Amino acid sequence: MPKKVHLVIIDPQVDFCDPGGALYVPGAERDVQRLAQMVRRVAPKLDDIHVTLDSHRLIDVAHPVFWKDSGGRNPAPFTIITAADVEAGRWTPVLPGLYRRMLEYVRGLEQNGRYPLCIWPPHCLIGSAGHNVVPELGAALQGWEAQRFAMVDYVTKGSNPWTEHYSAVCADMPDPADPGTQINTRFIQTLMEADLVAIAGEAGSHCLANTVRDVADNFGDDAYVKRLVLLEDATSPVPGFEPLQAQFVREMKARGMQITTTSDFLA
């Protein structure tokens, strides 16, 4: 039995995990059900729980309202905007004064090689019902808090409107004016104190994948990566991005990440 066990749950929110959510990930409702059952089963063995919360404003670089075409129309969800699109005027920021900043932004995204700018349906808006943790898992988390007299560590990300923030560790393009988009060293240091870190949540193609990559990269030693355990039956990909999740799993397994299920973890 490991001395210190942490659980990291990525974005278990209504907009991702409820079939009626704004950016529903198919299968996510079953992921969080299995995860809630596991939390109740292993609560006495969990020393800390970290839950990330995607926390957006309506005005966001990755929401339709931010951009327009030459006819003044906003892009449809899942539109990809490239630097070439911005340079050619196919898509421009609604506020003309943001043109140069946004051109530099999409160029930066292409250089860092993670994702191009994808326009998402407005989701996980701060103060909305879709921002909440799904009720069944929320109840299990509160049960752990009461049983252990401990507090879930809620980690917010995404409220800066100028950059995408898939990873809970840092934004895709950190904003020099906003420390909240820089590397979350507190989060990394806390995880390094654990002997085992179980990871679950949504989506395996995006926010979970990049959080795990950033955690591993900032550990500084792949020996720590062997402490990471992916709960493979508690994460799902965004439809159409399944290869990204498969690539992430292959990549991290090669670095030493373990894989198990919610029923087998600490069984």
C-alpha cells in the first residue's frame, strides 16, 4: 500500500459530463459514475483529491463571439482558425484593435505544436449550471471531505479570455500579465509529495492529456512519472479527436505511466 495517495479529477463538470451539456463528451456520464463509486470505496485510502474546473467567460478567444468573417458572421463551433486564416482576413477578431495580438497568438499556437485554435461551443461559463461538478460525483467528494475532515483542492483554469487553458498546469500560450496562466508550481509540488497519483476526467484527448503531460514534464525526472496511474475507464475523448487520446496513452505509457481501472485501483 503506497504511503500517500492522491486523486486528480480533470473537469468533471456538467457541460462535459451530462448528455445535455454544452460540450458533452460521449461516455463521460458513465466515467464519472464509476469514479464516484471508486471515491466512495477507497475514501479512507485517499490522502488528497484535486479537482480541476474549466472556468470560462463568454468572451473567450475560443468562443464564437470573439471572431467574425468578412460578412460579420461568427464562426460555427469546431471551426479551426489558422494564422493563414487571420492573415487573409477570413477570420478577424470582433474588436479590430486585437488583430495583431490574435495573429501573434495563433502563430504561437502553431509553433508550440499542441493544438490549432479550435472554436468551441460556449461552455463551463462561470456562474452557470454547466460549470458545476456533476451531482453524483460532487456528493462522493463531499462524503470524502466529511469522512476525512479534509478539503478537496479545486484548481480553476480558463478564465483568462486571451488564451486557451487545456492543461491545469499552465495555459497553452501563457499571458505575461496574468500569473494564473503561468506554471502552477504549487500544484506540481503537491503532486510530487505523493507516492501514487490516480488521474481521471475529461477529456482524454484534451484537458486530461495536456495536464498529465505538463505534470510529467515539470516533475523533472521520469522516475516520478511511474507514480502516475491513469484510470482508463474514467476518461473519454472529444468526438473526432479519439486519435489524440490514443497517442497520449501510448506516449505516457512509454514514459512509465501506469494504467488501471476504477474497480481495480487500490482493490
